[in-house]
Amino acid sequence: MASTSSLTVVYVPGKPTRIVSFRPAKRPEREAYYAWLENDFNDTR
């Protein structure tokens, strides 16, 4: 599998968007992401 990261972003209307966390994704997160891509992602481009 390729390198995958987890990014947490906070959006509050009227305030700047903030990145509060950026880290390598853990194995269960990567597996869930790739399963989602394979089974549920619908690229309509």
C-alpha cells in the first residue's frame, strides 16, 4: 500500500480554517480508506 496520512481540519464559519493534526495513518485507517475506495467511492468525473 502507498503512504497515507490522516489530516484533521477544523472549519468554523467566519474564522480561518485550521489544520489541527497531520500524521501518518494507522493500519486500520488505511485499510478502511482503501476498502471505501474499492467499494463505495463513485468518481463521477
